[in-house]
Amino acid sequence: MGDDTSTAHRVAAAVQRHARWRAFWEAETAIGAVISDPEVRRLGEEIQREELRLGLELRTRFQAFQDRYDEAVRDLNVEALIRTCPGKHGKWGRICVLPDAYEAAQLHWGINAEGQPIAWLGNAPDDD
């Protein structure tokens, strides 16, 4: 009787693994179809160009924040670093260098992964 229980548990675990695998496969397939759509790609590129244009346009207004951030990184000044935007943009290739007390719903400004000034609206889905 005990063998039947362990077999049932193994079968249930295998069914769960398969269901999880299937859900991930379906999600990846759907995401891949959306991302590969030419219009979605075109819009993404247009948004990126506009974020870079706006970043350059606002550079003179916000460059002091970038300079403070660069100095804090260079000097390993944790106190200064924790006073910058708390958004989790780094994993998206962006760093907002504005102070944590600013209204983040309005605008983020900083640098992208290539070191170019960039401005964007909104937060990452997992920001607090």
C-alpha cells in the first residue's frame, strides 16, 4: 500500500512539472511572437530614440546629479548612493541618478548601459 502512495506522489509531481513547463513554453512563445512583430520593434526603437533625445535635452539641468553619482561610485560613498532614486532600473540597463525624494512618477534621468544620458517615464514592474 505504501508503494502506491509513493507512486501517486511521483506521478503528481511529474504532472506538476509538466504543467509548469507547458505554461512557461506557452508564455515564451507568446512573448516571442509579440517581440518579433515588426510594428512592436519599430515602436520600441522609436521610444528608445525619444528617451535618448530627451536625456540629451535635459542634460544641462540634471548633469550635477550625474556628477554626484559618479563621485559617490568612485569614492564608494554608500551614504550618497542610497540617497539616489530607489527604482530598480539597473537590471534594465539604466541608472536614475536623481535624488530619492523627487517625484519618480514624473521622470527618471540618468544613463543607459552605453553611458548615454537618458530620460524615461515609469518604473520597472517590480519597483516598490
